[in-house]
Amino acid sequence: MNRRHLVAAAGLLLAVLIVVAWANPALLIVGYEEATVTVADDESGATLASVDARVADGPVKQYVGLSATESLAPDEGMLFVHDEPAERAYVMREMAFAIDILFVDADGEVTEIHRGAAPEGPPYTRYEGEGLYVLEVRAGYADEHGIEVGDEVRIERAD
């Protein structure tokens, strides 16, 4: 095979990989860091819940989110870590199950809770809130554990 054929084959392979990654960005994710997220009552300091969370700390992981997940165990979730606090909006793109979405500010305070965000097709509902972090857990989790706006979130990332 001459050089021109090799260049053409490499270009074609690259184009195929780009199309596949665009169609299914989850294929670009090789693994997640993990964190333990604990939620405590803002008045008493009592622990309300503890979640083992996969950490979505980059644009591809954040775009995919839980859309490549079939279900969550009772105390499992995903923690989205952003570079700076901001007003954010999350959607239920290609989700298989409903979730609760908790927005958390830089000080660890829950600023907004959306309960029971359900899978849907376009046009997507925008679940908005202010935060540096966003914690997604299975639907009903916030009510089951008595989590409210103002409660404190502590994050312990695995080494």
C-alpha cells in the first residue's frame, strides 16, 4: 500500500471514530473517579444520607451523565463537579429512569432540589439551579431521607 492509500485509510478511520463518538459519547469515557457524598441536616448537623457517587468532572462525562446507566442502587448517584459556581440547567436526555437533582453551592449548601425528574424526549424540561456541584440520585431519594434546601453536603473524594 502506498503512502496516499495509508493517508486516505487513516482519514477514513478518523472520520468513522468521530461519527461513532458523536453518536455515542459514552464510548469516550474510560472510567470515573468516585466520591462519598454525605448530606447533613442544616439545623442539627445529623447525617441524613450518604451516597456513593461517580464523579462527572469533565465535559464529556457531564454531557453523558447518567444517560448510559440502566438504574441506580439505593445509595448510588452521580456528582457533577464544575469549575465555578453558576446558574445551571440539566435535562433528562436519553435517561432510562427518574431522578432527584440537587444543586449545591461552593460552601456545600443545597440550593435547589428537583424531585422526580422523569425521562422525556425533546423538547426537554430544563431543571435549573445555582451551584458548583450537582448531585443526581434515584427519584424519591430526597424525600426518603428528608433532604431539604439549606442542608449541608460534604464530599469525600476517593484517592
